[in-house]
Amino acid sequence: MLALRLTRTAHLAVHLRRLLVALASAGTGFLLLCALGHALSHPDAPGASALRLAWCAAPLAAAVYLAVAVARTDPGTRPRSGLSAIGLGPGRLMAVSATTTALSAALGSVAALLAFLYMRGSLTGRPPSDRVAADALAAGQTLPAPAVLTLLVLVPALASAAVAHTLRPRDPRPAAAAAPRGYGRFGAYGWGKARETFGAYGRFGARVAAAGPAGSRAAGAMGVPPLERSREWGRVGAGGALRTQASAPHPAPSADGTTQTLDAAPPPPADTTPDAHPEPTPRPQSTTALPWGIAVLTAGLTVETYTGNATGAPAPGTAPSAGVLIGWALTALGLALAGPGLTHLCGRLLQAARPGALRLLAGRVLMEESHRIGRPLGVVAAVAAAAYVTATVYDGDGPAFGPLGTLGAVLVAGCTVATLLTAAVEARHARADTTGALLRLGAPPATLRAAAAVRAAALLALFGPLVLVVAVLAALPLDN
């Protein structure tokens, strides 16, 4: 009921994004039902029917990926202060997001079933006129209800499970766990609980008012480790950085010449409620995953080349073999893994060679957003490469693409582009505070628009040649 209320009271843009999820689910469900219809019409060719069902994996993955991106940008299920007190904690909000996604995808599955029944003549009583459509729709045959239900539930179940896994509540990661391994103070080597920095034993005369000199001497006499004393005296945090507060007490000379410490009220405790939609922080994973992405991309091109040389170009009226499908899947996975690293590298290249304010701002934003838009960019690059291969192989003299193949291609391309645009919207909302601060400091809006244009041009200049190279290498074995 709560998911229905949040769905009803959402903004128009949120409804449009959920409608896109429903359309993607409807198209994917229709393709799955057509694969079932082909299997019923051709019981003597199970291999061809299995290959059709395997090719439905691409639009299925694209629809699930779009559902996850839409759930991440849903403002109705973001945590707010005070929601945990009324029972809307991080786990409950995650369940609401998964339920909302399942409802949208289920609506699309119902629409797919109605369209399938209408086109095969089960609702109107008129058989389809096209022979090819009759073979794919299994006109005149009884549909097995368990198989139809399984195929229709597949998209909502996978989408809701992916959303629940992505938006699951996570405990805040301690800063000490992410500290790099290296040589510490006095030659200590290993994974330390905290890194000590220069001046940890007292910096600029900062003292804790509550401890006092007697308490500090007592702490030293009781055998408190030096790091703990440094945290008490110099306010050193777990990551080794000095925590300077504006309300820190400073010693003030009194009338008799002694030094007194002014008491100050402690700062209010920070809100430690775990976030149901944790914002990913910039981590080195965006660059460390780049070699893995290149390795998977190379493996995919190798598999596709070997399979294409062994089987040759697809015959007219047939689809590529399962080996080519596996090669394309590995190629897309490699580009998706390498996308964040390439975006981070693009931001670094923008800041090279004595950059000005414009290039510096554009490069910093690209580095900051590499973990958000990098993977959707890699997926879009993979789809663009597949479109080039399709235009090269499926030309006028090549195999017939067919209406179902066109529907699948439109679904994959539309879902990936919509996912990229959704990720761009999420990144824009994430840097809204930074943009507002720049505007308050006097930055002209034209400069921000120019920085956005520079970022787009830099990404196009980097990913354009990459897509062309991957597409040419992938199309070579299929042209034989």
C-alpha cells in the first residue's frame, strides 16, 4: 500500500521513467512469448528455438539495467531524517523500491500478454495473416499456462531482485579499512588501524578541556598508547587527520597570570542513520577495473573471431550462432567494466598541460562522476559497436533481420540510452550543492554550460574511436 501511495504521488518525470520500465518489460515479455510460440510451432527444431530464447537475454539485461537506474533516481524512496522513527528505515525503503519496480514491470508483462494474445487471434477470433507471424505466435495451438507464467514473471522478478541488491542497506565503511598498506611511523609495516600523521602529538596548542593536565598525566601513567593520547590531545581522527573545530577551547590568560581553559559546548552528534541509497564515493575501483575490462574485451573479441572464422557469415534468414552471442556478451561486459576507468582517464587528460578554469572544472567533474556515468557509457559504446556490426553484416544481400530482431534492437538501444540519461540526471542531482555554491561565488552560468559541453566533447573524442575500432574488429570475422 505504501508503494502504491508513493507511486501515485510522484512527479511527472518519475512517472515517465517508470513508464519506460513498463515499456521495456512489455517488449521483453513479448519477445519471450514469441520464442515460446516458435518452440510450439517447430517441435522438431529445438536448437533454433533455444537460440531465439538465448537472444532474448540482451533485451532482458537491458530492461533490468534500466529498472535499477530508475530506482536509484526515485526521490520518493530516498531516506530522510525522522523516517526511521515511524518505521521507514533503510530496509523498509529498499523493500518499497523493489515493490515499486516489480509493479511497473508486472504492468508491462500484462501488456505483453494482451498484445501477444491479440496478435495471435485469441481475443478477436481471427488468425494472423502473415505466415511468419503465425509461426512465431503459435496460432491455433494451446499455450501452456505454466510456461507463459514463468516467462512473464521473469522480468519483474529479476528487476526487483536487482533493485533490492543494489539498494540494500550498507554499514558505513570505516576510513581505517580503506587505508593503503605502507610504511608507518618508526618503520612499522602492515595494515594499521589508523595512520598517524606529522604533529599527531599536539598541533597548534589544541587541548581537550575535559581532560586537563592531571587527567592527561594520569592517562600517560596508566599506559595509554601514544596514538590514543594523540587523539585526546591533538584531536586526531581515525584516518590520521587533525579534526579542528571552530568551538575548540583556547587558553586565556587570567588576571593572576595563570592560564585558564574556556569550556565550550560540544558539537551536536552527527546523524549516523545508514543510508538506504548510499551515494557511491570516488574510489580507486574506477581505475583498477580498467585492466579487467580490457582483458574481458579482448577475450570477447577472441571468442567472436574464432567462432566467426569457424562458422562464417550467417546464412540468409538465420541469426548468428551461440558462439557469436557469447563473444558479443563478453565484449559488452568488457566495455562496461572499462567505462569508469576510461571516464576517469578522460578527466585526467582534460586537466593536463597547464589547464585553465574551464578545463579544470570539466576534468574534476568527470573524475568525480566516473563511477556514475562510466558504466552506462561503456554499455552505450557496446550497443553502438553492435549497431555498426549489424549495419555491416545485415546489409541488402545479408540475412533478413525480421520484425522481432528489429524490436529487440530497438529495446536494447532505447534501454541503454535511457539508462545513460537517467545516470546523467542522478549525477546532476548529486552535484547540485556544488553548482549552487559556484553560482553563489559568482561563477557565470555560461561557464557551467561551457564546462558541460567540454565534458561531452571529451567523452565523444575518447569513446568514438574506441567504438569504431571495436566494431571493425568484431565485424571482420562475420564478413567472410
